[in-house]
Amino acid sequence: MPERLPTPLPRGERCIAPDEIHIWTVPLCVDPAELIRLGGMLSDSERERAARYLYAPAREQFAITRARLRLLLARYLGLDPTRVTFGTSNTGKPTLPGTPLSFNVSHTRGLALIALAVGLELGVDVESVREQPTHLEMATRYFTPGEARRLNALPPTESVRAFFHVWTRKEAFLKAIGLGLSHGLERFEVSVPPDEPCRLLHIDGDAEVAAKWTLMNLELDAGHVGALAVEGLGYRVRVRGWET
Ligand SMILES: CC(C)(COP(=O)(O)OP(=O)(O)OC[C@H]1O[C@@H](n2cnc3c(N)ncnc32)[C@H](O)[C@@H]1OP(=O)(O)O)[C@@H](O)C(=O)NCCC(=O)NCCS
């Protein structure tokens, strides 16, 4: 399958203003020939990492996302995709050393999200909405009591989707601050859809600090929900599909 991202990006598309965040939605279904082509863009260590995934769909999800991340970053940085060099923060968050770009990535069944900005610590998360018989038990165990209570109050037809919204909001925040799930999902609270606007309610009990964060839903296809978290307010968020 031919590469469908326009080459080169229209003039100006590679530029991100300081108040702008670019989000790319990246479909992860490819034919076998494209999978081989994308695999050829990975570094040795990425190939080794891919090989450690025993479950083939997870291996392919990682490889396709990473190759398309390389393609996209290459366009913004004016480099060959194989020459994009990744680093990591001291908490393991991937970085682009020596460049002004910051990014964050999330991938799930069928879809990846790539968020890009200049000098902002971004977090994105995407989940496929699926049957989750234990979602209310998980909410009670891992979320704040307020989040769990509001999810429990929803009709069963709404609570699974709302659970995944809450999950993506919380994980996007953790990824923005560069920490993983072990930091504690119960240490901060997010709003619960469908009735409340998407926002961070408190961080370690502090509502004032939370109000300085942008937390937003990303409109995706019917089978996926996603969220973006970034400290600060008033950003212009541009969401683009890979094929456009
Ligand atoms: C980071 C984490 C939240 C990602 O969640 P996930 O649902 O497994 O996966 P997602 O698809 O949403 O995100 C994966 C991407 O997040 C990014 N990522 C990895 N570590 C990250 C971190 N510390 N902060 C922000 N983003 C991170 C990577 O780009 C990764 O992509 P890759 O797997 O293709 O390399 C989860 O794996 C985790 O909790 N890891 C533990 C990290 C940790 O505890 N670090 C603290 C050490 S002090």
C-alpha cells in the first residue's frame, strides 16, 4: 500500500506555533507488504523490542506505530525517518534530544495517536471501547471514590464508555507528567462523562493547580476514545487524520 501521508507536507504544516498542539490519528491496519516496508524503518533496538512481543498483534501495533511516528517526525524535523533519534527522560518518557519538538504517543487495537508540540509536556491516551465486565470493580479499586461513585450511578449502557473516557483522561495526565500507572490513579480526579465537561478536578487534593491544566476529549471513531493532557490553558489543538 503506498504511503498516503502527503509528501512533502504543505508549506507551514511542519511549523507548530508555541500555542499549538498537533494531534495525528493513525490507523494501524496495513497489508503484509506495507508491514514489511514499515518494519524496515525501525532501528535495531526497536526491532529487538518488537521481537520480544510474543503476541503478533501487539508486535505489529508497536512496529506500525513506531514506523509511522518516525515518518511523521521526519517530516516535521526535515530528516530521513531512519535518522530520527529518540531519548528518554529520567522517568522513561520518550523525548527528541537536540530538537525543539516534544511528543507523546498512544496505541491500541486499530488506532494510534501522536501528539506534537514545541516545548510542552504532552500526554495522550487512546483506548478501544470494548466489553469490560469488571469495569466498575476496576473503578472502585483504582479510581478516586468520586469517580467510582459517578460511574456507578450511570446506566449500564453508558458506564463502559464513560469508564474508558475516565481511563484515557487519567492516563493522558500521567503521561504528560512522565509517570506511569504506578504513580497512583487515585491521586488526582477527572470529570466523568457524559454530563460533565472534560477537566481535571484536583491533583493531590489541589483544585487550583488542576485548573491550570488542559484536559480534553479527542473526537475519534465510534470504537475509540482518547484524551489529551497538557499543563497550561488556551492551546489551539489541531487534529488531523493520517490520510488527509
Ligand atoms: C507509560 C504507560 C502509562 C503507557 O501506557 P500503555 O497503555 O501501556 O500504552 P500507550 O499506548 O498509551 O502508551 C505507550 C507509549 O507511551 C510512551 N511512554 C512510555 N513511557 C512513558 C512515560 N514514562 N511517560 C509518558 N509516555 C511514556 C511511549 O511512547 C510508548 O510507546 P511505545 O510503547 O510504542 O514505546 C505505562 O506503560 C506505564 O505505566 N509504564 C510504567 C512507566 C513508569 O512507571 N515510569 C515511572 C518510572 S519513575
